[in-house]
Amino acid sequence: MDKYTFHTDPGHGWLEVTRAELIELGITNQISQYSYQKGKLVFLEEDCDTARFLNAKSEIGQTFSFREVHLENTPIRNYSQYTA
């Protein structure tokens, strides 16, 4: 079972994944500009991109769990916009 961190601030949330996972699932070009990236990590916005990622994992039978981290001022909003 894969474990992920779901980051939240008072206005939004992002699922932290690796770019390698997006490549493995074949969804790199399906992630929106509303997600962020820093190094090898991608922070998928909660509304569409997180669902797309989790659906792709479910389709191939991979299970997952989460832990939530809440910050009032998350640095994620200062990371670069996601690009494929």
C-alpha cells in the first residue's frame, strides 16, 4: 500500500506525489497548471488532479492511504506551476 501526504492550508489542498509516479501511470500530460512542482515532487491540486491520479492508481489495482498535514501558510503556493 502506497502512503501519501495530503497538504492543506485554509483555502486548498494538494496531494504530494513523485513525477516518476505520474510517468508510470501515463498521466503527466493530464495534470493541470493548478498543481505545483518542486524538484522530483509534484503537488496535485485537490479538485481534479488528485482524483485523476487516484483513479489511475485504482484502475491498476494499487491501494493507497493518506496522512494530512495542515499549515496556515504552506510553501506549496510558492512552488513552480506544474508543467509536463
